[in-house]
Amino acid sequence: MAAIIALTDRGLERALVLAEFLPGEVEIYAHEHCHKQIPANGCMLTQPASEQEPTHGFRSMEARSFRRLRELLPELWLSHRLLIFIMATGIVVREMGSLLQGKERDPAVLVGDEAGRFLISLLSGHLGGANAWANYLAARAGSTAVITTATDVQGFTAPDEYARRFNWKVEPLEHLPGVNRKLLDCGHLRYFSEQELPATHPLCCDPHYQEVPKFQADIIISAFPTFPSAALYLIPRILSIGVGCRRGVCSDEVLEAIAAAMTQVGASYSALKGIYSIDLKAGEQGLIEAAARLGIPFITFKASEIQTKNEETGITPSEFVQEKIGVDGVCEAASLLGTENGSLILPKTKMKGITVAISRERSWLSVSDPVIPNI
């Protein structure tokens, strides 16, 4: 979700212009000094643009009034992935300083002026997508994007920018500055991919990246990192974990079973796509809470889908599970259903009333929009 915050009437007008180019839900926050433009119900209905105005026109927008930025910002910081401030950069820097948590957690932050001359990428330029958003919005709203990230200025695509585009995670983050520095100093990086990338893949087409054997690589694309290592790992989300459990299981028990399973296969938690089970477990609080604590979705499948997958793959049936819920097994089939034609890498493993299985995605080559980040 995106939010645009303005302090003045002119800033609010600019916020409406930028909001037109943002996909999905956009929230606009205007300082109470702008209250004359905001009806009592908080809704601002703008008119279509005239022929003399920008051709994109305005849609209906909702503006919410606020009194103090320092009271509003902590809530937005946790709930939004893109924050755009129409105000002086110094105000934003002072107010957000205490909220910073790290590259992998902070939202993308842009700052624009009321006249619409500049749009500054202030925070989370790569992983958060602030640079991409600044370029995208500036090109459409008649502004100049201000990008100060060294790699971008020198014409390089940084590894964390590739991570954003392909929804890969970066581990360990403390290796990232050194790798980016090497890209700046040497003009290239060496990479190794556990799965062969097609010749048309952007990384293969980038002249600043050279494919090498794993032991020579600066960057390793793999869901199975081996530390300590001087390399930077880019972790694709390719593992689905299927879980079957007794009724009333607690989240700590689920997480303990998942931890043991992940250790067995040597995978990073960052590679997990989600927790999968049968729809009879859709309301199982322990599974719901475990997924929330891991920051991944919890998805269930119908019993008929589970059983069809069991029969297709020839999974060894469990008489106990068949008697209780009418299918041959849960965790292995659910795990496989969580992938697109994936394969099982950890068969059913029993742990204190919980069964766990892990499947691996057939491919990790799906790409998000390189221009418009996810919000």
C-alpha cells in the first residue's frame, strides 16, 4: 500500500497528481491546515482534468486529515511499502530518523516539492524500490527524478536491485556494501546460479556480470546458503512447506518442526513461499500464527485436491490419516500443490504430532515488473 503526505494546499494538489499514476490503493494524508479542501466525511472528489490540464485526469480520492506528522508517521511506517512526502526534505529526515530499521524492512521513501519540479529517492532505493518509483513517477508527472545511489549514477544495476526485480532475498545484508563497492571499483561482479539461467535472463545479458564457478563467485543465487562465505547470496522463494498436525497445535511447536525440516535440507528461511495444508486446517490457530511469525502466507487446499495429488505422485498412504480425514496424506501433497510442477526434497517427517514435507519450485525465473515495484 502507498501513502502520500502533504502539509499545504499546493502540496495536496501535487499529491493528487502523483496518486493518479500509482496502481492499487493509495491513501492521501493532508495536514489539518488543508481542511478547507477536505469535506467533513474525509472524501475529496476531484473533477476530470480540463483540456489545459494533464491528460491523465483525476479519479475519486480520499484525503485524511492529520495534526502532527510525528504522530502519523510511525503507523504508516509499519503498514505501507511506499511513502511519498510533499514537503521539505529536512522535515522528513528529522521525523523518520528514529523509525529506521534496516534495508530489508524500511519502506521506500520519496520526497517531492509542491511545484512538482523534483522527486527525490530518499530511502530504500534498491530493495524497497524507491529509485524505480522515482523514475516511474517523475517520467509521468513531469518531474525530475533525483537518484544519488552510486551504482545507479555510474550506470550499473546493483545486485540488490536485481533482488527486488526477481523477489529474491539478500543474505547476509552486511556483505552488500562490499559487493556494491566491488562493482563500482572493478566495473563487474562474478556470479554463480545454482539453477542455470537462460541466455535471455537480464543477469546473463548484463555485461557487468560474469558467470563463474561457485567458489569464484561474488554473488551466489541459491536457496541453500553455506556460511561463512564472503559471497553475497540472493535467495529465491522456491520452497513450499506442507504441514499436517493434530488439532490445537501451538505455533511454537509448528515453528520447531519447520526449523528442524529446514535444517535437514540446509535451506534459508528466506526461500520459503508459504505454509500449505488441507482446508480442514484453515482455522488452525497454530498454523496461522506460525505463518504470520515467518512473514509468509498460510494456504489450504480442498481434500479432493490433496487426494488427487496423492494419487498422481504415488505417495505412501497413511491409514490413520485416511480414517480421520479421508485422504491418504496431507503434508507431502500440500507441499507439492504449493509449487508449479515442483518436486519433493524432504518427504514426510514426523515431529511430536506434526508432519512436515518440503517441495522445491521447478523454476525461480518469474520476474516482477522492473519498472513498477510491488506495494
